[in-house]
Amino acid sequence: MPRGRAGTAGSELAAAPSVRPRLDPRSRQRLPIIREMNASLNHGAEVLVLQHLNDDGPGYLGQWLDGQGVCWQVLCAEAGDAYPASVLGYRGLAVLGGAWSANDDRPSLRQAEALIREADALGIPVIGHCLGGQLMARAFGGRVATLEQPEIGWLPITHNGSEAARAWLGDATDATVYQWHFDSFVELPPGAELLAGSVTCAHQAFALRQHLGMQFHVEITPGKIGAWMAQPGDNYPGAVDRHPASVQSPPAIHAGTATHQPGSEALARSIYESWRSRWPD
């Protein structure tokens, strides 16, 4: 679906559950979202990836998992896949982004939050990307709200140099990452440690126990960016005009991809390796 202001997707409908080992993130087919939740469906997979919308797939995360020889499973709510009732048996949980708002009244979002809390109780590390990070914040008692300025494009973040920030994000305090969000976790969960921020968005990453919530898209690939820019949504042109400091034009995004994609993938590898080091035996 076109990307735009969070919370603009179609309504959820009941459908028969299905499991898809991979979903092409470039797919534009819009299928109903189901309310039924299956029991644990891991079928031997080590990692469960929760995908919300067809156009926001695993991207570089999937490439990294394949490169590590990890058996993983992705379930996409918009494609009609049921999120499982439990994450028991998995070693890691990854939650992707999407153009919905974390505050939307959608059964799949509430189930994602329930799985995040269960993963915490079971000692399973959770990593959240954009909307996924917002759902983590909500699941653990934080708050998500719309920002005064959205962030879209290749934009700088700075981490605070703490031990946790270096462990998750590396020794370099500055990075340029890909953003596409109107909302953010404006209040962190109790006990969470803020790791990074930006001029526009003070909360870019937080750590809580073995988990990492991010506001940015470290899983981004040129293919995902191309698909999003082909259908950026009705809110994007106005956002470029109103917020030139934090919303980049298509030419700026294109140029930034050529410049910053290698650094984004290097940061992603560091983050994913830190996440994997926390997986239970």
C-alpha cells in the first residue's frame, strides 16, 4: 500500500489463516487481515519476524539472517497471515515497521504487543524497527504520539556513548540512517535506557533488558526505498514542503541512498550481531 501518515490503511477483515515462509516486500496485493491467532507456528524456525504491511518486508534483516544460516519465519498481517498465540520455541523476535500508527485499534498490533511481552518473560530478545520499536514501547508501558515534524529520508542520529549504546550501535557516536515516520515513542517504558536521538526526534533508540527498540529503518534496502518512493502516499508531498529540514525530496533520497546505504548495512550488521548474541541457547 502507499506509504503515508500512520493509521491510514484499510479496515481489518476475517480470513483463513496461512503461513508464508517468505513474502515479497514489493508486492502490492492487498489482502484481508485476520483476527484469528494460531498456536505457535515456528516449525523449527529460530527467529520469528512480524511484518505488518506488504510493502515493509524484512529487507536487509532477511539478507543478514540468510547469510548467518539462521532458519527464520516471516508472517505478514496485511497478507492475511495470523500471528501465533505464542513465541515459545523461538530464539529471537523481530518486529518490522509500517505506515500504520502503533495506536491504531487493530487486533494484529495488539497481538504483536502481547508477543513482545511474552518474549520478554521467556528471555527472548526482541528487536523493533520503526513501528516495531513503537509497539515495543507501548508493550512495556511507554507512550507513542505524533511528532511536530516527521522524518523522511537519510538523516543523522547521535548515540550518547553509554555502555549500552556502544554495545548495540557501535563505538562511532554519529550515524546517518533511513527514516520514514510521523509518530515516535515520546515516553520510554519504565526502566528503559535512551541510547540515541536526533534534532527532530529525541528518542531514536532505547534498550530494555535484552531488547532494542529503534525508530529508524536499519533494515532498509535500495529496493524498499524504490518501492516506497514509487507510491509515497498523499501526505509526502506536503510534508516535503512544510518540513524541508526533516523530510527530504526524492532526488535527495536517491542521492543519499548511493552515499549512505553501505554505512546503514554496516550499522545493521553490528546491531543484528548484538541482538543474536543475546539469543538463548
